[in-house]
Amino acid sequence: MENRVWDIALFEALNFDGGTVVDWLMSAISGVVMWLPLYALIIYMVWRRYHWRGIVALLLAVALSMGVADMIAGIFKHTGPLANLWESFPARPRPMFTEGLNAVHVPSYDHGQYGTVSAHAATIISLAVISSVVIARRWFTLLMLFVALLVSYSRIYLACHFPQDIVLGAVVGVVAAMGGIALFGYICPIRRE
């Protein structure tokens, strides 16, 4: 734990008790239902730009990249031989289950014990990268960056992940998104306008 001093210090600075309303809001941000209008916007923007073929390509690309990102993140959420392939990234307890932290605010313990790579960060970053490349609008890219940062921060607020877990999830998400972008481009050439 001594080699993660920066990670723990940053977590302790970002995790706080915001009260019932902020707890509810951060839980909603980490969920799916709140983002349904965003998903509808993405589908609409792709339909306007690429029509039905683009929607099919997007759904396949997002399913592939988010599925791969989630599976890779899932490897590190369990103990066992796969979780410890790399000694520098072994499965480790979530902040809510880590002893020795200063005053951790935990709105809910309804999570698995381990979380070395954030699946939330991996999947939202994957979606953000693919949709930003496909839609190719500056305002939309900024919106997706904001959403990705907000979802990622909610995981720290909820004491589900350390900042390092978010960074590792983001790396996994970007790599998985590259495969999704390639698949989209194969089905429906990406327009640069």
C-alpha cells in the first residue's frame, strides 16, 4: 500500500459525505436510467449522419467494445489465477472494504469486494470514444468527456474505486473502443466533415 500513497491520498481528498441528496445523485449517475436521454441522443445523431446502417454499425461496435471492456475489468474483480496475472495489478479490495483509510464515506455496501479496474470507467470511456469519433461534433465530444468524468468521479464518491482503478478502466475503455471504431468503419465508413 506504500507504493499507492498518491492514489490513497487523492481518493481521501475526493471522497466526502455530501448528504442524502448527493448520495442519491451519485448513485443515479452510476446507474443506467439517468442516461437514457443521452443514449437516445447518440442514436438520433448517428441516424442523422449515417441513417439505419449507421445505427446497426454503432450498436454492434458499442456492444463489442463495451462487452470487451467489461469482461477485462471483470477479470480484476475476483481472486484467482486470472485476477493475478500481473503482480502490479492484483485484485484488491474496493475503498469501502480497505482498512486504514481515513473517514471513508460509503453510501452503500451493495458491491463486490474487489474492483482493481473500474468497469464503469471502462464502459463509459469506450462509449464516449466511439460515439465522439462517429458523430464528430466538438460540442458532442465535450459533452461525452463531461459525462465520462462525472460517471468516473461518482465511483470514487461512492467508495467503489480508487483513482488508479478509474485510470486503468479508462485505458481499457480506450483500447476496447479502438476495436469498436474499426468495426463501425468496416460496416459504415466514418465521415469526416
